[in-house]
Amino acid sequence: MSENMVTVTAHIMAKKGLEERLREELITLVGPTRSETGCITYDLYRDQENKALFMFYESWESKGDLEQHLQKTYIKSFMEKADELLAEPVTISLWEKVVG
């Protein structure tokens, strides 16, 4: 793995009553994203206690690969639905590995 690798956590909160719809929308992003150049890991998680809270855990070979991912039509299409589905803006954090 490259020293340029970037890991991302993205926390996504569904509006009340739209938890399952958001879950379905997020699942559709997994397959296409995993086939992208530079994608190492793209896993979707759901909070065990708060079923409205989801998290993507992602690893990319470089920040450039991540930036290309964010330009994909399916990501832009999802973001167009954000106001309808999300209770708050997506919280994104970028991480670099220190020891592993």
C-alpha cells in the first residue's frame, strides 16, 4: 500500500422514517465504488443502537482517487437526494495511517 493512501469515514444520518430507504440507496453505491480505480476498501456500516446512523469506511490508494470517486455520476445522483433523505449534512473525515 502506498504512503499516499487515504482512509475516509463518512457518517450519514437518515431522516426519521426514511432509514430503510437511505439504507437501500447507500447499498447501491457499494458495487460500483468497489470497482473504481484506487478503491481498496468501501464498506457500509449501521449503528447498532441508532438505526438511522450509517457509516462508510473507505480506503483509497490516493486522495486523487477519492476525488475522482466523488465526481462519479452515481455519487452526484445520491447527493441530489440528500436534502430529501438526510437529517443533517454528511460528516466526512480523512485519515492517514500512522502504524499498522
